[in-house]
Amino acid sequence: MNSKTKTARRQRIRYTIRQKLSGVAQKPRLSVFRSNNDIYVQLIDDSKGQTLASASSRDKDIQAQKGTKSEKSKLVGQVIARKASDLGLTEVVFDRGGYLYHGRVKALADGAREGGLKF
């Protein structure tokens, strides 16, 4: 599968997911972006079009950690859960961004759940 069809397929899946879910202030959308080396996550209020909090594996405290990309993804999940609890949020809508719920995306979700988020 060449890269054009692979990215186009992910984009179609992403649009389908976004039609079915959206985040509000009380229950924001937890959006995931995964690059080859890093993973990024945002809490988004879609009614205002505003990012409430974000975290990534590029943050200095996470980047300093040793471990695999999956282990760092779990740390990113715990960080975003901590930031959400600071904002007074306990529930989110999980948006996997067209990626399979497997590997780093699953590790991020598990870390967020361990941090106290419900989805």
C-alpha cells in the first residue's frame, strides 16, 4: 500500500469518526495525533473551537525519560489526565484520529484511564 492511499484511507476514517462525536465544555474531545517518533494529544471543546489542554512526548519531562515509544505514550496519557483533573474534568470523548486502537494509541488511552479520565 503506497503512502497516498494509506493517508487517504486514514483521512476517510478520521472524517467518519468526527461525524459521530464531538466534545463540549463538560466532556471535551481527547484528540490523538501519532507521528513516526512522537505522539500528541489535545483536549478540545468543539462548541467553542478551543483547545483546553495539550500534552506530547516532546515535553521535556517525558522526553527525558528512557523507554519505548509505547511507554512514553502511556506517560503522555497520564500527563493529559493530570491536566484535565486540574481543569475539573473527569470525562472525555476519545478520538483516535483514524488510527487503530492498538499499540501507542492504546497505551495512551490506558495511561489516561489510570490518571482518572473516563471514556
